[in-house]
Amino acid sequence: MQEKIRALNSSTGRLHRTLKETADTVGHFLVDGFHFLALFAIGAATVWSAAAAFLGMIAKGHASLADILLLFIYLELGAMVGIYFRTTRLPVRYLIYIAITALGRVLIEIVGAEHRTGYDLLIVTGSILMLAIAVLVLRIGSSRFPSETAVSDLRGLGKKQK
């Protein structure tokens, strides 16, 4: 009787492990599939928006500084999607670069269109400065205190290149 109970426990344990491995495999497949689908959709939307903005500039006959900065925002979005596609990590610095560029566009619109110099100008430039300091802190922090995944990724890159 004891042997039958042990055999039953062993069988249910194997069944449980098999079901868990299958569920994990299916879950990873679904998450990866969603990531790829979402990345392609975001990438396509970025290319579409950049192309529409560029065609608008051509139709206008010229590109203003704000238009060029908008193209840089699209470039950063595309780079961010590409990095996420390769590493499955979202680079926070790129989001900050996009915010700095967007605030630069706002700054140009405030100064260029309204020719005002007031608190709104000071607030936007202060925001740009704070974001630039945040990028500096992130860069210093990531170089002095690299994460374990970043270190293992760098080791993996070294092996792939040899």
C-alpha cells in the first residue's frame, strides 16, 4: 500500500511539473508574441507619422526648426523601439531625450511665435535643465552601478563577437 501511495505521489509530482512547464512555455510564447505585435505596430505608427510630417513639410515648401525637432522625436522613438526589440528592455534615457526635444519645440514656439520672455520661458528651460540632470544621473549611476543583467549582456556580447 505504501508503494502505491509513493508511486501516486511521484506521478502527480511529475504531472504537476509537466503542466507547469507547459503553462510557462505557452505564457512566454503569448507574451513574446504580444511584444512583437506591439513593437511592429508602434514602429509602423512611428514611420507613418514621420512620413506624414515629412510630406507636410514638403507641401509647405520649407521646414521650420520645430518641424526638424519633430523629426528628431520620431527618430528617437524609432531608436527606442529598435533597442527594445533587440534587448527587451525599455531605455529610460531615450524617453528623457524625447521629452527634452519636445520641450525644445515648446520653447521655440513660445519665443518664436509670441516673442515673450516670462515665467513660462523660465519654467520650460528649468524643465529641460532638470531632465538633462536626470540623464546625467542615470548615466553616472549605470556606469558606476551596472545591473546584473547589463553585466551579463555585455559578457554575452563579448562571446558573440569572438
